[in-house]
Amino acid sequence: MQQFNAKCRDSVFKYLKEWDSLTERIAYWVDLENAYVTMNNSYIESVWWAIKQMWDKGLIYQGYKVTPHCPRCGTSLSSHEVALGYQDNTEDPSVYIKFRTHLKSKNESAGLDKLKEITGHKKVYLLAWTTTPWTLPGNTAVAVSAKSEYAIIEHEGEYLIFADALRNQVGLGEDPVVATIMGNELVGVDTNRLFNPHEFGVERERFTSGNALTVQKL
């Protein structure tokens, strides 16, 4: 490791003259004679000191950040690596998903009772759309817009429930609408998960309509 670090240090200063020359040519105002060097202990210790001050004040927290990823190395890419020519050329499709529901809910609703009478013993699904299909294995909930109207259409022998305002955009505008229901009546309705979390020791949670949602235009 010491030899590796030594090689890295030599590489850093290999083009130092060229870097200083370029810095002056572009009129970048910086103190080249007393420039900070991030690999020096004095710089590293200063950074750790600053982090310690923020930690003591309760300003440090653990979060998540989306970053470009290298599948070969299995690591995130730095901004410098991205600048070297990173290309996001992976196919990134959006998909429609059907979540089976039996229209069971702890909340009493005239709209749900009407749907049960209409659909009878046929299969009923909540139709959802996502631009992040890779998150579906971990999906444990379906969100609805409480103030939006949802259409129930009959399509190829089964019933689909989705936002009425998006019927034409999803290509189902010509299918017959058998009923409509407000989103707030769908809150708490059961759905079958694509992957049962209980099989992996993960408990499901039930969400309420506390946060406002709106219908997303495609």
C-alpha cells in the first residue's frame, strides 16, 4: 500500500507545471505558491476538524444520494470520473403495472360497495405507471390522489382502475367506463404485492391520505 500511495503522489505532481501554466493562461485567480494540496495531512486534518465541529453541533446526518454507478467496479462514480466521458446510455423504460385488488378496505364507502356489485367475481386491478421499474421488487404500497376521479374500465375480461384524466394518454380512452370513484374512497384498499415482503421478513405498513397527491401527467 505504501508503494501504491507513493506512485499516486508522483502522478499528482507529474503535470504540475502544465497545470500552473494553464491556470495563469485562463486568468484564474488563485495563490499557486501556497496552494492547498488535498493529499497533505494538514489539509486532511483540517477537513476532519471541520466535520467534527459540525458533528458536535448536530449538523451531520445520514442520507441518500443518487449517483452515477459503475457496474464493473460496483462503486459510485465521482464528478471527475463523470467528466472524463460518462454516458448514460442504458435503456431506461417506463412501465405500467397491474396490482390485483379485492376491493377490501377497513373504510366503509358507498363507492366501493358499488364497485363490488359491478365487478362481481371478475379480476380487478389498480393500474400504476412508473419511470423506475427497478424499484418494483421493493414496492409495498400504491398511492392515489384523494381529490382526483378514478375510472373503472372493462378491458379484455377484467377491470382496471386508474385516473380518469389519463384514460386517453394510456391508450384506453375507447374502452367502456363502467363507473367512477374518488381517490379518497380508494385509500386503504387492499392490493396484492408483486413480491410478497413477508417472504423476506419485511412487514407492510398502511398509509393514510395525510399527504396531498396530484395526478401526474404522462
